[in-house]
Amino acid sequence: MQSTLYTPLNVGLIGFGLSGRYFHAPFLEVSPHFNLKKVVTRNSAAVHEFNPAIEVVSSAEELLADDTIDLVFVCTPNHLHFSNAKAALEAGKHVVIEKPFANTAAEADALIELATQNNLIITAYQNRRWDADFLTIQQLLKGGVLGDIVEYESHFDRYRPEVAQGTWKEIAAAGAGNLYNLGPHLIDQALVLFGTPKTVTATIKTIRPNGETDDYFDIRMDYEDKRVILKASLLVFENSLRYIINGKKGSFIKSGLDIQEDTLRKNILPNTENWGEEPESQWGSLYTEAGKTILPTLAGHYAPFYENVYEAIALGAELQVKPQEARNTTRVMELALESSRLGKTMDF
């Protein structure tokens, strides 16, 4: 039986900032499998500008009291992820948590256990598994063109020399800072490709004047036969580099960031033609004995994440972003912080 025959799930968003407004709402809007019913926010104008039919409520408690809500997206600041997700599970709702899934492995374990006890779906919004470049890299590695991978390096750099004002991401608090903001993207991708590492070694720093949170990290994850290097800094003027992958038969170098976020910020809905197709100027370079080849990038699309969540809830399908995988991402961040603090390598 096709999933299109099933009743749409009623969805509530807790938070309507960048994540709720520009990532989740557009995909929920264009999918026949979801009905975005309620949003918790103080910015009702933004919600009604997007869709006047969506109801705005003032608290998570009010949203969770609605028995018709099936699925809740937690889009709040990181220090509220655990408490909001826990309350939603206790109210009998399925849950998608914006990354990071949790600030600690202990919190992640508690959420997974609670979801299991209540027979509910819980997952993390690891959308960058569906970035154009990452889809292309997965296809490239599966094809074996590079041979056995010996080193994988991934960057998510920006140039923001001034500490941003008025954002929780740059105020000293649990889950704030660059590691918890961008780290989950890079770590999750590496874990998808290579599994959990043997060791984690990291340097995490605050390099901008007057910064309250970390704005630089360099994480090394070592495996039996390869090293993974994950880096993000807010002081990289030329920040287009994304991947350098070296294998025994070749190398792949890719620059440019997936275009979906910028497209969504322009209020373009993800059901438009040629969605996620990046310009040829961003295509990566493949180097082998045959010479240099410009490798076309596959189109990115975050819609499969939402469709998989629907199918997991309505049809019992297997989650693509498994909660244990999200927990492992948090564990790597914990180990990275400990490694940087102690100046030593940590066993996973």
C-alpha cells in the first residue's frame, strides 16, 4: 500500500527561528504527509506571514496538551532540547530534535529509553546527510574510484570576526558555541561514512576577542586504517573549502556549501524545479591516474528526511537517522571537549 493513502500527521513546532521558519516549515508545507497545525513562538507575525492557517500558541505546554498533535519538532536553543523533547515524549508525541540531539550522552540515552518505553519515534534533524556534496561523496566512495580511504578532511568554516550580539549561540551556556552548532553536521557525516572511531583528539578554542563561547575546533578521529579531520572556524576569510578525501587510488577535493539553506532563506519552497542543483562552479575535482576530472554534483534535497520520519511513524519503516547514531555524535563532542581540556587522546 502506498504511503500517500495514509492520513497526514498533525505537527507542532516548538520555536520558529531559523530552523523552524526556514528549514522545517517549508518542507512540512509542501508534503502531503504533514499538517503543520501549531507553532510555539512569540513571533506570530512571522508564522502568519508564512501561512495564516497555522495556529500560534504561547507555550510548549499548551502545544503538548493538544491531543491531536502527532509529531513535535524541537527547534529551541540547545540547552532546552532535552527538557522540550522529554516533555513531548511524556505527552505521547513523536519527536524530531534539531541538532544536537542532546548536549550529553546521558541526556541522549534518557531520551532514547523514554521513547522506547512509550513506543514513540525520536530522531535528530541531521539534514546534511542530504546535502548535494555529501550525496556525491557517498556515491563516489561506494564506487571505489578512490580505493581505500586513508584520510578524510571536512570543513565548515565561516568569516565572522565580530562576536554576534543577541543570539544564544554566542552566550556562555550549555550547548552554545561552534562545536555544538556545526560539529553535529561534520561528525554525523563522518560516522555515516566510517562508523565510530577508535579514538578522538581535539583542540577547541575561542580565538575572537571578547568571545564567550568556542569558535574554533579541530577534531581528529582515528580508525584502524584512516584518519578523519573535522574543522570549523569563524575566522577563515577564504572559507569555500569543504572536503579533501585521499584514497590509495586517488583524491577528491570539493568547495562550496550546499545551496538549499540559501534557497530556503529566499522564501522559495522546496517543490520548485531543479531544487538543490548547485552551480557547475562548485563541482568537485577528482584526481586519479587518468588525470583530473570535474565531477558533477548530485542534486541535494532534504525532503527524504521528512518522508522517512513519516514512514517510520505511519508505516513502521526503519529510521534513517537512528537515535543511537545521534547519541554517538553527542558522545564524540563530549570526548572532543574532554580531549581539548586535558590535552590528550580519548578512547571512544
